[in-house]
Amino acid sequence: MSNLTEIEPFGKGFVEAMGPELILFAGMLLLIIVPNLGQGTFRIPGTQVRLPWLLGGKRFEFTSDPRLPAWLATLTLGGAFFNVLYAFSQGLDRVAIVSESGKQLLLVNGFSRIFELIFFGALALAAFSSMNRLPVNGVGSKVSETELFNNRRQADFYILMVTCALGMSVVALAQDLFVLFIGLELASFSTYVLVAFLKESKVGVESGMKYFIVGSVASGVGLYGLSMLYLWAGSLQFDVLATAFATTSSTEMALPLIGIGFVLVGFGFKVSAAPFHFAAPDAYAGATSPVAGVLATASKAMGMIGLVRMLLIVAAPETGDGSAIWLACLGVLAAVTMTWGNLAALGSDNPKRMLAYSSVAHAGYMLAALTAVGAWNWDAAVSGDAGAAAVAVLTAVIFHLLVLVAFKLGAFLVLSILESEGDVSRLSSLGGLAKREPLLAVSMFIFMISLAGVPPMAGFLSKLLVIMGIVRVAVGDMGAELADGGIYALGDMHWVWWLALLMVLNSAISMFYYLRVGVVMFFDEPEEGREGPLPTGWQVRAAIFACVLTTLLIGVAGDAVLRLCEMAAQSLNYDW
Amino acid sequence: MQDWISLPLVGFPLISSLLLLAFVSKASESMRNKLSDPIRMACLVFSLVLLGITTGMFFQYFGDVSWEGIGFNQYEYSHRYTWIESLGIHWTVGLDALSFPMVWLTTFLLPVTIIATWNEKNGATYFPIVLAMGGALIGVFVALDLFMFYVFWELTLIPMFFLILMWGGADRKYASQKFFIYTFTASVVMLLGLITLYFFQDPGNPLDYAGSMTGRSFDIPTITQHALAENSNGNWYLGANIQKVLFAMLMLGFLVKLPAVPFHTWLPDAHVQAPTGGSMLLAGVMLKMGAYGMFRLPISLFPHALEYFQLALMIIGMVSLVWGAIVCLGQTNLKKMVAYSSVSHMGVILIGIATMQPMGWAAALFMMFAHGIISPMLFAVCGAFKHHYHSMEIGAMRGMAKHSPWIATSMMFAWMASLGLPLLAGFVAELMMFIALWYFIDANGWSVFWMVGPALVLAVTAAYYLWSMQRTIFEGGDETQPPASLHGEPVPDLASPEKLAMLILAAFTILFGVMPWIGLDMMHDWTKQIFDGLILPILGDFNGGI
């Protein structure tokens, strides 16, 4: 682990450390300016002299191209993505941005970098594939698609995507709960607008409003918890909170526990954990598919960062009696979330709602993994293996979030193609896809079985890793004890093992609705009015095939990615 | 030695079929019809290459490998490549007397299946999927790494799902999903068992090929070796409780695949709806994956638990045997009857395993092999019946002997082989099972009533087969009165490719019935070794075994 470099904002080395964020910022400015460039002039008052200043007026042909904002956003997000990749290839430095009084505000390390990779990758794919299809379906819209396509709202959409990325990367970097919340809100507000972007359609506005109201209530509760934590510890720095938490006696735990609980509500909404998931299906169904894909991948990863930081750093598992204080609570939450998500997905005929509920189920799997980390010191016998086990579980969570971008977003992108020819609120709209465009149907099938966790897809590897992590924690050092003549029964394993069992059973349940999509695509006839060829657009197809290739490649040979995630997990500021 | 397994036997069929499918998917509708013939030919040639390789292996053409006397946990043509190092996952392949007959059987059935379903519709996509199915099945049998084993185990579901969904009968939508979900559910429980087993290994005791992140190994030979060392010391590997739990979890996956009553309900649906080719591979090889898995993992690793669950397995086996046969009596659908007869025959395998005798196990292994040749023929006959008479109902066509002699003869031959006529392959396995069971009952002082079930089934099996033959082949029938389902078409008989496939299958049924030692010797050697090394130390007061 390289040494920590501390720099002040705009100090030496700031540009290198904040490279991706600065690229995003610059891209955002360009997105505001460039589409407005035109033949506008400025008359010097009192004279007839007109100076060309390029803003406003009749736009140039180049700047009035509706695809321009999309290209700018894609390049910006892609540039940020490759900047992070470059940073990885150069070997990571740990850089902290500190305030004047020496408090850490942002920390650049493997953990934050890999989440930036997730955010920028997902948003870049979404922006790239929205290029030739905004606005979508226009349910109930009076305006023709061409008219909508040619207006200046294009720019707004992509500016919001970039601000969203900016907010998310602040969340990944934040070392202070307050900074984290600012990033969270920046990203949230962008997504609220993105979800409601289809103002012509009733569904879009309704889902946007719903998402906004529920989201802001969750944020409000989180901020209330934040204030309680501040009242209790006098600071919102993660390390200060962690120290305070470790030294507070159990009789005085009430205030911090309530505070942490409230903060977790805010993050729970983001990862769409039950019972805070109610807005998610509506939001996904109303948003355009690429945006829904972003909600299901990047936004979820953002919430997961908050959960990891709060649960594993602030309320870290104790070394004394073993497990974390939140262990049972989170275990129940995980069990409820995965089961509820899967059962609800079984009954939904709308493919986007189905994917939303499957997203809830996946949140449950990750919560189960976090529960296992909380159990890491549950018995003295385990202590030898514990650090490695906790890293393994966290690696699994990060790996899962990373590969989710490929097959979850990919599934939404396939829906997005169908969406631009009309409503996709019924499963039957996927009917006959195999006849209409075989490669798309095969791609969708691959995404579905990857979500279900069938080998050799990436989704299988990630699910395997999560299960392996949980089982490893549950078994602990029993293998070595057995060799020394110890006798163990099933009940001697930590109870998180049952979460692993519940998880595999849930995978089996989920098979029903994932497979149903495959059956509809390969078996059923196309719906009326959908017999013709699909809408064109090479960008979205390129994005889909990139997702398919990633799903297959990581599934078959995921070792390098796995090591990357392991490094990220190790670098989480936590002394294992 | 050169790696004759990874690329030639596993990679080649999978990759070539994927390339063919990718190529076909870009072709237009009319182009696809034109491509059907060359692609069928290519798939046939590819599968014959596979058959050539495995046959060459048997005749020691690719290196001096003696299949007889292969020891327990000793593998030929073995190769290991690093796959996912941090978790200890390797691409490990190898063959022994357990897996080699299954691999040969798979490569044998592939060309036969292609020939028997020569005129299947949408051939340009059908034949590559059959080829991919073969590659995935071979992968299951050669895998010597738990991860790799599981990957191929699940991979077989995907081509079979599409075979049923796209070429199946009227109710194929339901059947394909039921098949997938049912077996997937059991497999994920098995997966959890495998992972729990993985972490119960002692990282302190040096494990070969362990993962850098986990310190445990997915390597089957390594795990087997550690288990053997522990078990033969008189200890229970991993301790009594854990061993029982893991044994049960693994067995659940394998029993569903086998399938044994009460987990058999997916099989009749899948079979009835599956196309002929799908049924042939499903019954011929895919069911055997369950029995193969039992030998490879739970039996090899947890012999104490096997002894503990012996009675339960014996009961499940008996129930499968008897129940499957009795249900056959009530079937009016020809294919469903054959499907239930498969359940009954899988009961024979389970009883053979439960005897814990080398001969019982050899009977199970030979049953896997013999049933793998006979049941495809049964389904090929059913397929021809359906194809030519547009109905699956027993009695839809009567008096076949008079106007369709080829179908009638094939049916009679296959039915006789399946009910265990001497000098045909199925008889050998059943006889061995009887001897082993009788010996076991005698040596352990079990009640003689355990023999009642199998004896009864002999009669019942003969009854349902003969009765169905009477209703289809002999009774009634008149060229002037063809069945209503033909709608006045001329009464057909087998097409030439179908005839060829029937002849090949019949020839090998006779071959392995008359000269069973070709395969049986290596199987019995292997089971004898595993019995001496694994079972004798734990049986204590038991003397010998046959």
C-alpha cells in the first residue's frame, strides 16, 4: 500500500488526483456552451458596431446537430472512464484532499477509483446509446418524434447525466459524511429530473414525481440522522465517527444508533432495499430505458458505497464480543429484500418493472454479503481467517456491482430499442424478437441468464463469489479445527450460512421470470404492429454487444477483474 | 502427452457450433434453408471426428493407456491449466473408467442423433445446437475441477432448453421451463454444498492448486486424495455431521438429474415435449450425469455418509424402480411410457449404488452405458412413430407389422432390449444388479422381501412393453383402413437415415449384450479398486464383496 499524500484543494498534484472530476466539469461547461454557439452578435451600446460573440442567434449547422450533446457527453464520460483506467494502469497513489484545518474531505484510492469506473462506465454507455433515440416512446405525446428530437432539450438531458456522474464520484471519494451527502444529493437531483424527463408522457411525469417525493423523504430522514450523528460526535468525519462509535459504551448507544439507522434509510432507498424500494419499479417503468439502467447500476452502486462506509467503517464490527451491532437487523433486511424482490418480479408483466424488482433482489444478495462481513469476528475461532474473509466478501460485492453494469444495463438497452417503436409495458412486446433480430434476442437471453446466475456468464461468477464469501465467513476456521479432531454440525456454522441457502433458493425462484423473457422472445409471435424490422441505430447496438462481450469475457476469464476488485476491497480504509 | 481432451473433445464442438450459429443468425430466411444441408453435413462430420478420437483413445491409438485396471483417483490424458488463480480454479480434465465410457457414449450418440433426426426442421440452427449439447455433456464428464464441473453441468441446460422450446411438441413452452427450473433449483443447492465443502477443507494441510485468495482448492483429485486419506484412517472426512449434510446436499442435485422418485416429475414432461433428438440425448446421456456425479463426488468423498444413507438410497431406488414401472402400465402416450421406463431403469442404477458392492456399482455403471444406447433407440422409435403417424397415442396406429415393417421391427427390438432380453445390453446390467443385491441381502442379513420389488418389476416391465406392442404392432391393422390421424395419406415407414440410425443402435445393443466385457471389465476393475480402497476400511466386520 503506497503512502498517503495529502494535498489541499487546488494545491500541487490536485489536477492529477482529481483528473476524472475535472474532465467531467470541463465537459459539463462544454455541454452548456457548445450547443448554444451561433451567429449571435453583441451591439456595443450607443453605436452600430456589432461584435460577433458566438452565443445565441442562429446556430451553426454543426452546433444545431441534435447528436452533438450526446457525443460531447459520451466523450466526457468516456474520457473520465479511461482516465480512471489509466490511473489503475499507473499503479494507484492514495491521495487525500484535505481542508485547511487538515481534515480529510476526499480520498482517492482503489476503492473510490473502482466505483468511479462503475459510474462512468454505466453513464457513458447510457449516454452513448441514448444518442439516436431521445425522446423515447412519447406515450400520449402530441409532438412527433422528429420535432422532439430536434429541440434543445437534448443538451439538458446530457448535462444532467454528467452532473449525475460528478455527484456520484464525489460520493465515492468522500471521507466526510456531509461531503458524501452533497454528492448524493447532486446525483439524486439529476436522476429525479432524468426520470421525469419525458414530460410529454403521463407515465414519465408521474414516475418522476413519485421518485422525487419518496427520494427526498428518504434524503430528509438521512439528513436528520446526520444531524443526530453530529450532535453526538461533533464531527461528520468517518474516522472521527468510527473512533467515537468504538469508544461509546453500550448504554449511551441510543443516539448514534438512531442516527445511523436514519442515515441508512437514505442509502437503503438508493440501493432499493426493502422496505424502501417502493418507488423503484415506478421510476424504472416511467424513465427511458437507459436512464432506468443507470438507476439500476450506477445509482445502486452509489447507495452501496454509503452502506459500506456507514456499516463497515463507522459502525464497524466489534473486536470484543465479535459481531457487528447491526448484524441481525441487516440479516433480516437482506432476507426480506431478496425474497420480496423475487416474489414481486414473478408477478410483474412489465419487463421494466420486472427488471426493477430483480434489481431489488440483487440488492438483497449484496446486503446478505454485507451481513456476512458483519459476522467476521463472531467467534474467536475464526479470527485467523477473518480479515481475508471480510476482504473476500467485499470483493464479491464490488465485483457484483461492476459486472452488473454489463448485463443489467445491457438488458435495459435492449428494451430501449423496442421502446423507440412504442410502449414496452407488457412482456409480449418482446415477442418474436428472435425472428426479428436474432442477435438482439440472443443478447437479451444472455443478459437474463447472467442475471439469474447461470454459468458461464459473469453473473454466475459474481453470485458464486457472494455465496463463497458468505460460506467462508460461516465456516471460518472449522476446517482446520476438524483436522485437529474437532466435531462440528451444521448448526455450528454461523447463521449467515442460511442466508447463502436462501440466496440460492431465490436464484432458483428468479429463474422463472428470467426464463420467461427467453421463452417470449424465442417462442411467441411478434405483437401486432411490431412485425417489421426494429428501429435502426448502430450506437445502441454497439453498446449492447459491448455489454454481451463483457458479460461473456468476465464470466469465462474474470481473474484480472477479480484481482482489481480485491485490491479495491483491501484499500477500503479499514485496518483488517 | 498431448492434450486430447480440452480442445479436441470439449472446445472443438462448442466453438464450431457457436461459429455456425453466429453465421446462421446473420443469414436471411431463404439462405438459412439453403444452408441447412451443408451445416447438417458439417455437424455430422464434426461429430464423427469426435467419435474417432474417443474410439482411438479406447484402442490406445493416442498413447499407451490401459483402460483396464485404472486405479481410484487415477486419471488418463490428464491436463491442468490455470483458470481463475485467486480462487483456485483450474481447467482440469482427465478420464478414468467412470468417465471414459460416458464420453465415448456421448460421442457415439451425437452422429446417431444427427442421422436419426436427419430431416428435422430449421436444420441450420438445430444441428449446431445438438453439437453444442454434445460439447457441454463431454465437458461435464471430463471436468476434474468442481467449478468447471458445475459450469458444464449448468451449461448443458441451455442447449437442451432451446431444443425443447424451439423444436418440441405443442406444450413445449411449459415443458422447457419446467425442465430448466426444476434441475436448476437442485443444482444451486448442490452448488452451495460444493462451496461449503470447499471451505471445510483445511488450508493448514497443504492443498495442491489452492487459490491465492482463499487457500482452498477446487481440484477434484486433490480433494479426493485428502478425503481418501482421512476416510481410510477410520475418521469421517470433515466429521460425521458435516459429511452427512454435504452428502445430502450433493445427492439432491444428482437425484433430481437422475431422476429418482419423488424428483422425477420434470422428466415425463420434458421427454414428451422434446424433439426426438433432444429426447435421445436427454435420456441417453443427460440422465447419466446424475449417476456420474454421484460416483465422482459424494460416493468418492463421503463413503461413511453413503453407508449412513444406504437404506434411504435403497428405498428411493426401489420406489423409483417399482413406481416407474407401475406408472408405465397406465400410460396411453407412447413417449410418456418410455420416459417412465427410464425412471424405472434409473432405479436399477440407484439400487446398484446402494448395495455398496463392487458388482452392484459395476452394474450401475454398465446400466448407465447400456441404457445410454437402448433409450435413444426407444426415443428414436417414438420419434418415428410421431413423425409418421402424427400421434403419440398407443393405439393410434394398429397392426404396424403389416404395413410398416421397419418401424415395427425397430420398436420390437428396442422394447425387448429395454425389458432386459438376454444377449442384449440391458440384460447384463440387470442381472448383475440382481446378483449384487442378492449377495448384499444375504451377507447383511436383510429380509428376503427386498427382492420382491425387483422381481415384481421384471414382470411389470414385460407386461407394459408387450401390451403396448400388442396394441401397436400386431393387433388389428389393415392396409385398406389407415388410421384417422393420417388423413388419407399413404401409410409410411422409416426413412433411410432413420433406418441407418436404428441399425447402428441395434448393432451396438447386441454387441454389448454378447460381449459386455468390452466395457464391463474396466468398470468392474475400477469399482473393485474403489471398494477395496474406500469401502472395506469403513465396513469393518464385513468380509469381501463381489
